[in-house]
Amino acid sequence: MIFLNCTLGSGVHVQIMQECCIDGPGAAREPTWLADVPAAMEFIAATEVAVIGFFEDLEIPAVSTLHSMVQKFPGVSFGISTDSEVLTHYNITGNTICLFRLVDNEQLNLEDEDIAGIDATKLSNFIEINSLHMVTEYNPVTAVGLFNSVIQIHLLLIMNKASPEYEENMQRYQKAAKLFQGKILFILVDSGMKENGKAISFFKLKESQLPALAIYRTVDDEWDTLPTVEVSVEHVQNFCDGFLRGKLLKENHEADEKPPKVEL
């Protein structure tokens, strides 16, 4: 995308930006131009993770840095806006890059002082760490964002992604996740990955007990498991509802020695 000089009239500028953002045959993905508040609201509501650059000046280096992220994160929607009413609507007072998450309705800001000298590595890390979806796959990077989420209860589906039942089970798990949006973070832990052994052992689960559900509350380290589970919307919902009501399915769980708090 070519950003033209900002001395052009606003109407011409918007038109050119819109034309640059239109996908043609074989065209690379580009940020969506958000010309007004309704367009921005619709854009954010339509995707699980949205990253928007709110800029007063399109000549700053952060604009091209944001643009370079589009191809790297195909699961994230990118937008740009310079409209003063849009900036005011989202409480933006200067050049800011924001990440919006549908799963917990969070708006995370990289403000003027943070983006003045931001490079691709720093922006990439910000997006990767904070891109929580309805179901987020656990890895050392996403663990940071999960642990720092305002949602304190996390549900883990621990199963091997290489298993023949994986795709069907994930569809059901995704469906169940929507029932607890804003209440529970849904996480996938691939038991086929050796590096995930620490997270699995935290819940005292053996390979013979997988696939399993594990639920964890970050504020008090309370947790419970449902080993060898058939992944259905009903089973997931009942397990989550029981935990939210304070019902622990694990016998003698209260007597278990709790391990120190860790980022799972």
C-alpha cells in the first residue's frame, strides 16, 4: 500500500486509501480503512481479534510497521483510521495501535510513547501475546496473554491434535466456548507436543486419561479435571457450570497439596 501525502484533501485521501485496500485477484491482504464510527464498530464486532492503527499522522514509521503485520497474522483483522470521531469514540488521544479481543471485550493500547520507535519485532510480540481467541492454543507465547487476561477461569482441552477425533471434537469445543464468552477462557493443549508435558503434569493427568478437560482459577489456584472425557457441548457445559457453582468433581481435591502458582 502507498500512503500519499497528507496535504491532500480529506475526501481524496479517504478515496485513495479505500481503493488501496480493495482486494483484487491475487492481491495481498491490506488493512481495512475505517472512515467512521459505525464502520469501526462493525469491523471490531465481526472478528475475534482486531488490530487497529488510530493515527493522526500517516507519515510516522508505525504505519508501515503495522502494515507489515498483515501477512504475518492471517487470523487477525487489521484496520486503520484517522477520523477524529473514531479516535474520540475509542478514547484515543494520539497515535495509538489497539488490539481488540471479542473473547473478553478487551481493548489493549500501544500509545504514542510506545509506538514512536516501535519495530516489527515489538509489534509482532504485542499481537502474538495478546491475540486470545474463543479457543486459544497454548504455547509459551500465548501463555503470557492467557495468564494476564481479566478472565480468571481457564478451561483446557488436553488432547492430541494428530488424533482422528480432533477436528470433530474441536468443533464441539468451539461451540461450547461461545456459551461462556466473558466468563471462561477456552484453551487447547496439544498433548502430542513434548513441551506441553509440564502443563499436563500440573493437573496430575496421565496419558491414559486423555483427552481430558482441566479447569483452573488463577485467583486462588483452584482446579479440577474430567479425565477421559467425550468432548461434547453438553459435557463441557456441565463441567464448567459445576465449577462455577463451586462443585468439585475430583474426590478429596481439597486435601491435595496445591502446586505453586505458575503460568500454565
